[in-house]
Amino acid sequence: MGATRGVFHPRATIAAVERIRRERTLLAAVVFTVLLAQTLLYPGVPDLVSALGATTDLDASMWFLVAEFAAFVVFVGVWGAASDAAGKRVPFIAVGAVGGAVGYAVLAVAPAVTDLSFEAVLVIRALQGAATIGAFSLAMTMLMDLSGGHGKNMGAAGIAIGLGTATGAPLGGQLTEIDPLGPLYLASGLLLVAGLLVSRVADRAPSRNETLRTVASNLTATPTLTVPYAFGFIDRLTAGFFALVGTLYFRTVFGLGPGATGLMLALFFAPFALLQYPFGALSDRVGRRLPIVGGSALYGLCVVAVGRMPTVALAGAGMVLVGVLGALMAPATMALVTDLAPASDRGTAMGGFNLFGSLGFLTGFLVGGTVADAYGFGTAFLVAGSVEIALALVTLPLLLRIDVERTETFGETEET
């Protein structure tokens, strides 16, 4: 008997599932590699800027970090809109990764071959950031384009982000002790690897031929995206807060050295990284509302509690809880962007999410440092946690009104 049209073929289905899993892993590896390259520089920034010609470590370190994040804010939406308009992701990611690799390499070799002013160094740093954010944001967008459950896909992105951040800081610190420019060389090589990895992934971007202005105007037709954007902003605000204020808090209040402080931060990053995939899969089953609102409210309470713990052991336990709750809400928030954005506008939508996230990180750095300096660590932790709790309460009515088709958002079980 001949083959019948429409017959279910389990082997073909298994092959499709394996293909989705392989591409999910490759894209998560791209995100991990980009984040690893970025965070390699953080522990040794004062030594690095000194090697690049700066004369004041504190101010120079701040501007070196701000130059990259400012470029993130300016260019993340441009990359997303361009990708959506072209109907392609892979070429843009490859260009961004290679451009970032060149930027890191130029910074690494500049002291040996030329006498650049530090202002010129900041310009190169900004160009490197403008390229790097394209690779990072669009790799996340390609995870959005995959089927198999948006929560699982964003959970994979979350694991990559957490592991990249947690691994980059200690590794970068060790490299800095050998050579302050060492992290730049490794970061350049890692971004070249990211460009190679993405070439092995099928481009699933919806094809269309529209102008960037049309893409941007289409995004305004989905005002409900302001909900995940707001949570992305606040969540990154607390991340920036811990990066600056948390580090100073552990060293000042508990007298910890750099190594012990790194371990305290790892108590957050480890559960935050490892639990994002299972919690993302959970949000595919139970929906986004409970992980986002419940997780954010409890997260805010734990942030406040960490700033009031009397012993380092209790503060460490609080950091673990912050990491667990962060892992609960982060993939659900990113998945909600995917749920709400039209398939053809996902690059722009994720670009907007990362834009608000970058603004949140800068705000956490600046506001957290200002409040801690003026009113003390306890007040700074209270402000950071209270903002998270207040957002959860304010947005609950909006989340209850959002109606996302469960069959499209959570039910793609054929390719899980």
C-alpha cells in the first residue's frame, strides 16, 4: 500500500524536536558567549582604564562602563528594527559579533601601537558596544522565533545570561592579575566564536519588506508591551544596584575581601542561572501572571531583607532567595514579550525590552549609589526593593486584563 498523505510520522516529529533543541542550545551559547565577553572586563576595570591611558581610576571606570551602556540604549532598537525590516537575523548577529570582536581587539592593541587619548578610547568603546548589542539582542530574538514553548526558549536565554555573568567576573579577575589587557583579547576571541555559532542556526525570521519607520510604528500598536518592559526595567535596576551597592555593602558592612564578595554575588547568580529554564517551562504551563507578579513582590521583599541582615550567613541566604525568585520571574517576563509581539515585530519588541533593561541597569547604578551615599545602605536596599513591590501591585490589574491565546503561547507541545 502506498504512502497516505497526512499520516503522522513519529520519526519526522522526533527529528523536528531534536532540531529545535539543538538550535535552542546554539543560540543560548551565543548569548552566553556575548555576556561572558562583556563581564570579563568588570572586575579589573580600574586596572584596564589605567592601561588605556586614563589618569583617574574612579571617574574613568565609570565613563568606560557608561560608554558601552549608552551605545546599548541608542542602538538596540536600530538592530531590532533593521532585522525585522530585512526579515533576517543571522547576518545581523554575525556582523554585530565580528564588529564587537574588532572593537575589543582595537582596544587591546591600541596602547602598544599608538598614543590614543582616553576620549578616543571611549569612542572605540561606544562603537564596540553598538556592535555587541546587536549580537546579544538578536540572538535572544532568534530564541523568540523558535517554537517549542516561549517560556522554555526564554529560560534558555536566562540560563545563558546568568552563567555568562557569573563566569565572566571571576575569570576576568584572574586574567587581570596576569595582564590588565588580557580580558580584551579573550573577549575579542569569544565574539568571533559567537559569530561562528550563529551561522549554524536556521534563520526563522518572518520575511517582509517594510521600512524601519513602519516597523517602529507597528510596535506602538501593542501598548501592552509596556508591562514586560516595565518589569525588565525594574529587574535590571536591581541588577545594577547589586553590581555597585551590593558589592560595597558586603565589603563595608561585613568586611569581606574581593574573593569573598565574589562568592556572595555567586550565591545570587548560581540559582538565577540554573533555575531559569525549569521556571520558564513552568510559565508555559501555568501562565505568566503568577511568576511575574508573585515573584516580583517576593523578590522586592528579599532585596529589602538582604540590606538588614545582621550576619553574613543570613545575608548569603537572602542572596540565594533573591536568585531563586529572579529566576522565577525573568523568563516569564521575556516570554511575555514574545506572547504579545506580532511575529514580524519580535526583533523590535526584544530590542525595546533590552533598551529598557539597559536604562534600568544605568538607573540602578546611579540611583543606588546616590541613595546609599546620602542615606546609607539600609535605605538604599529599602528603595530598591520597594520599587519592585510597587510595580507588582500597580501592574496587577493590567496583567489581569491581558488576554493571550494559550494555544499559541503555551501549547506548542509538538516541538518541546
